[in-house]
Amino acid sequence: MKTPKAQQQIVDYLTVKATLKQHVYDRTLAAFSLLKEAMKELTKSLGDSMKIDDKRVLPDYKDFGKFAAQMQVSGDLLICTMHTNIFEFDRDHKIWEIPYIKEDPLNSYCGIINVYNFLTDSFRYNRIKDLGYLIARIFVNRNDRFFVEGKRQMGFHYKNFGKLAISKEIFEKVMEKAITYAVQFDLLVPPYDNVKITSVEQMSAKITRSVQQTGKRLGFQFNADDVLEEENHSKNSDN
């Protein structure tokens, strides 16, 4: 009996794309496991190199299961999370211009590992209104090839997609760059007019825990200098 056209389309999808996405998921999960190993070893290496006794300053690593892990570096938390879904890039993304994707568009399907920067005190004191900042996204495809999108491009530009295979050593370099970026930016004092008035409810809550929204560079907003630096970096990379 001949399969109806609509059903054949479903069968074709399940045979090709659904199977592909499951494979990409498996490779991304394996990559995230490698990333966690890199974070753990980097934490130990940094701690061994620091000649101090204050445990509050020493790096710390915590594993939260299959899809999350964190590194604490003094006042900063780097929280890495793996998304459980698989994505394709929009048609305006420049990734479609590179030969690796032109040769086989299925190479564009990727899993995503996010790297966020939070303040350590935000979690320590349950300041739920504090802001975090996505500083990098690691894209992994079916062939264990990857690139990193983020501030300063993290040194792994999308143009290298297809050339670099994931490894624990490379992920250690990614985390080193993420840590360096995070610790270089200190908290800025919020404008006086933003904090000059508070309610009884807010003050009562502040007595039990700090609730003033806190984030680096006034809430991790992209400042003009960041944008200009990224544009200059992009122009230099293209030359």
C-alpha cells in the first residue's frame, strides 16, 4: 500500500531531521560533560596557583547535574547551562556564507551551551532581582565542531566553524577567557536618582535581605564602549 504524501513527509522528517537532532543533542551533551571536566580542572589549577589562605577568594566548582554547572571566582559566578533543544540559524546569519555550511546545510544544526556571569552575592543573599549577563554561547554540531559567540568573540569566531573540534583543552581556554572577561569589570555605583526613593515594603525586605537590583555596569547593559570595541574587533577580524 502506497504511503499518503502527507504521511511520507512526516516519515522523511523523522528519518532525517529528527534523527539528526537527536544525534546533535548527544554530541552537545558529551561536549557539556567535557566542559564540566575542564571547569573542574581549571578550578583546581587556579586554586593551587594562588598562595592565599582566604577560602572566600579561592575558586570553587559545583556540578548541578546533566545540564548545569558553575565556577565561583571570588565575587563572580560563571554558570554554564546546556539547552535541551537543537537550533538552526536564521537565514540572515553570516554562518551561511562559510564553505562548511554551504557544502552541507545539515552541519548548521547546533546544540547550545550558555555561559552566564552573575554576582556571587546575588545567590548567597537570595537577591532574586539581581541581573545576570550572557557572556558566551557555545554552539556544537553533529560532527563535534563548534564555535563561540560572545563578548570579544572569545577568540573562536564563527568563520572557524568546521575547523575546530571540541576538546577539554579548548574548553579550558574558553573558560579562561570567560573568567578574564568577567573579573575585569567591577560594579559601578548606581545613579543617585535611581535609588533616592524607596518604599516601606522595599526597606522592610531590605532589612532581611538586600533587594536592590544589582548588576555589573549598571545591569550588564551593552555600553557604547563595548559596542565600539566589538565593531573594531569584527573589522580587524575581517581584514
